[in-house]
Amino acid sequence: MFQNFELEIFIMILLLLIIISMIPLIELKYHNDLYDNIESFNKYCLNNDIKLISELDVKDTYMWNMSSYIYDYNNLSNFFFKKKSIESNDYMGLNRNVSKVQVNNNYIDNIMKIYNYYLYMSLGFFIVIVLFFISQVYILTGITENSEFKYCMSTSGSNSDANIAEIFRYYIYILFIYGILFIIFFSVILKKLTELYADTDTYEYIMLMKEFDILLTENKPANAAITNILRKYSKNKINSIEHVAINNKMILNELLNVYNKGKEKNLIVKYENNNNYKITLKNIEKMEYYNSDESKDKVKNKVNDIFQFIYVYIIFLIVPIYILSISLKGNYIYLLFTIMAIIIFSISIYNIYNTLQN
């Protein structure tokens, strides 16, 4: 079956790593379309009645689902400032340049979950390409020094060192270009992913939701003015913001009335919580905008821009597939495509199952 076992196994591993690198982008697009369709379906079922749509729970909205997907929701609390902080914001700004950030002298994962996900899933391909390139350069430098290299690369054992080195040098150039193209491509996608966070309103939105969530969960008597309103407009007894119909006009007006009372007195109300986080509900005035079509379209457009790069992966797939087809002489190329199709199908089923479970 295998005529050049080492090469064919290496190429298959490379193909697998390329497919793994594609998964975060496919998942991002899948979830974006899924949450968009869920919201559209809800509107259809409610006959596009604005009043009924506004009574949907937070968990049924596109902005909540998408924001909680692209951010590490359980890690958000670590990014709040403390009450004594002199910072104007309630929480730290996003650091788009690193996968880990320093908080209180400890390094923790950045909350940009999809950014980290793509970074980690692509590292395998990146490392293998770099190590393989280094190994080939080592062979090139050894051609003139080691007779075994020279003999192995010569069909007759009599080719000149210059001819062997020249042929291998062109091969190294092609491999180098292939690696550089991926590094550039990898960097561009990472930059595009950071734009999903920086150029949309998702961060402000999810942090405001987290503030509400903390107030509801801890249920401090001092925060009753806010928590009572949130519970008043929920269908059940709740302790989580995702079960509140917070997009209702009436609840928004009541929350704004409470918030504005402090502003009229030039006071910044810092709500009580167990960890002394600085919670002021600063962006509550933009709550209605966060769920507007304009705000949601920003996210959808960014996701579509990112997903367009999936087609560039064809370049990285064509080269190893072509080499493998030559090595296998076409005998097992259909088997290879079948295996790739099974992998992609399995990943899709896994994602659908996880989404339905959540």
C-alpha cells in the first residue's frame, strides 16, 4: 500500500493538522448562522410582532448567544476593576496582542475565546512546518559534508555535489515559500479575529450582562432597586440574566430611571457584590442599541469576512494532496478524500450535538 511510508505518513499528518486548523473558522461561521437562524425563526413564530419579540429571554437573542460564544464567559469576572479603582471604566480593556494576560500578578487566559481557540488549533501545523523546514535545511548543508546524504540523493551515486545541492536548494526555496505563506495567512486571520472583538459592541454588551448576572446571583438587598426590576419581567424565578426579557421597553425604562437618579445627583453608584468589583452598569444606556440590527450586523459582517479566508486553505490542502497522490500513484487518493470527509462530518455532528445540549 505504502511505497514511501515516511513521506506518506508525514503528508497525512500534515493534512490532518491543516483540517484541525480550519475547525475554529468553520465553527465560528456555523454558530453565527445558527444563532441568526434561531432569532429569525423566533421572529417568524411571533409574526414579527415587535412587542412579543421584545419579551424574548436574553438566551434567545443573537447578541447574547454570539457574545457568550466568542468570549470566555466564566472568566469575565477576572477583568473587573475593584471598587477602589480610579479607572473610569468598570473593567479592563481588551488586550488584542496576547493569549494570556496578567491580572493581580497572575497570568490567565485572555477572554477572547475564539482567538485562543484558533491560535492553539493552528500551532500544530505551524510547528510541524517549521521543524520540517529546519530538518531539510540541515540535509542541504550536509550534502557537501556527508557522503551518505550525497549517495542517497543520487540515483547513480556519481552526481556532482553541485547538481545535488542545486536541485535540493530549489526544493528548499519552495518549502520556504509554502511556510511563509502560511505564517502570513495565519497572522492575517488572527488580526481579523481581533477585529471581531475590537470593532463590534460585543465586549461592552457581554460585560454589562455579566454585571447584571452578578447582581442577580448574589441578590444583595442593597441592589434591590435593580434586581427587583429584572425579576419582575422574568417568566420564572431566576438567578441568571439569560432568563430575563431585558429587551422589553418597559424594563429598559425602569432600569434607566434607577440608573439616572444617581447621575442627576452626580453620583456614581457602585453596586454591592461579594468580590468588591466595580459594578456601575455604565453602558446600560446603550442596552437597546446592542440588540439593534446595526450592532448585530457588525458582528455578522466580521464573521463573514473571517470565513472568506477558509477558501485560502485550499492552497495549503492542494500541495500535500498533490504530493500524496503522486506517491500513492492515485491508488488511494479516493480513500484519503473519504477519510477527510468523515473527519469533517464527524466534527459537524459533534458541534451540532454540543449546541443542542447547551
